[in-house]
Amino acid sequence: MRADKGDAGRSDLRFSEILANLAGDESRERISVGDILASMDDRAIAALIFVFSVPNCFPTPPGTSSVLGIPLIFLTAQLMLGMKPWLPRLIADRSMTRVDFAAMMARTQPWIIKAERMLKPRLQAFATPLAERLLGGLCLILALVLALPIPLGNMLPALALCIIAFGILEKDGVWTIAGTATGVVSLGVVAGVVYAMVKSAIYLLLTFFQ
């Protein structure tokens, strides 16, 4: 499903305002991923990267990161390749009731609004289409790591993805730089966790066969 071009006024709305409009649209019984995709126009990829990343910034049931990581892999690969946003119908048709979506927005919107107040177009050399494609490569690596069943391997990559997505949404190079730094640190932490797991496994095997 590709994003449809909306009316001109929609592009002037902030991310939080578009989500609030969806949550308050009583003509809808359900809100689907495709609805968010269509509402965001040319900002859809960054918006959906944020939507799929933010749940992983908090403790979640086992397997959640793998489920949410699959759409992130699609989206970050498209960002890297400079493609228009597209998701398979199987993912785009995923939905929740408007009431549940509104309840989720009531919890998260204050934090989104606070973040938006700190965002503004600046250092735009780090928010150009070429920079976004380079960021897409880093985001794809982060999405792949997030989708793997690595203990503590989802929260920092998810946070980095959220920061980068906000930077792209508002053309804020400061936030894309901050997100990149967070992403590099998160990859280092995950690599350390994997190294410790492998080293522990080898030690246990050697101990067992002695």
C-alpha cells in the first residue's frame, strides 16, 4: 500500500496533530497502519519508523521486538533506497479500534509534543535526501538488530530509531546527529552483549566436556 497524496494543508500539520486528528475522527471505527501511512504523505516513512520503534523503548513481552522489527526492516530499507513509502497489504491492514488508538495517543502525545518543541529545521546538511539515505542504512542495521532475540538488544536501537525519525520528520540535523550517535553506541552495547553470551556459552561447553 502506497501513501496517497493528501490535501496541501496537511503538510503544515505536525506529527502530533496528524495523530490527534486520526484519534479524534469519529467517522472511523478502526485505525490501520495504512491510515497512518496515507495521512503522513511524504513524511510517512519517518512517521512509521517512529510508530513501530517507540513500543520497544520500554519493556515489552518476549517476541514483541521481532513482530515490530519486520515492518521496520521494510521501512528502513525504503528510506535507504530513497523509495516512496510502501508496505505489504498484510502489514498495512493491521489495525486497532479508534478508541484504543485514542487511549494510546492520550498517553504518548504529551511526550511527542514535548519533543516537537525542541525540534526545528537546523543543520539541514544532515537532513538532506542524501543524508536520509545514509541514515536509512544505519536504521536498517538497527532494525535488523532490534528484530533479533538478543537480551536487552531492542531498547537502545529503538530509541536511536525514534530520535532519527523525529530528526527526519522536522528536518533537524541536530536530532539526526544525536540519533546516529545513539545508534552507534547501541550497536556497541549489543555487540558487547553478544560477545558476553558467546564467551559464556563457550566456557560452559568447555566446562561440561572437561
